[in-house]
Amino acid sequence: MTASRKKIYAFERSIQLIEKAAQNNSFLVSDESFQALYNTYEKLVEMFPVADEARTDDFLVLQV
């Protein structure tokens, strides 16, 4: 796994953890902050595609 791929996976996991925490405590993360994180993630995926055999092209599905 390349360094870029590892960083994107780590960023993806961070967003998932933030989303989970925000579901339980909505005051932790504003919608605007979460959207900014997700937009950053989308730009990274565009710059560094990370699809491989173990994953689909659906990198992250979030309900915003």
C-alpha cells in the first residue's frame, strides 16, 4: 500500500469516527466543519485514486 493510499484511508477512517461521534453528540462537530472535512477527502480521492481489489470505487458513503 502506498503512502498516499495509507493517508487517504486514515483520513477516511477519521471522518467515519467523527461522523459516529457526532451522531451521539451532535454538538461536537458542526455541519459546516464536517462538510469541509468531507470535501477535503473528496478532493484527495480525486487527486490520488485509491481503489483496489479489496475495495469498491465507492470510497466513502456518508449521510450528510
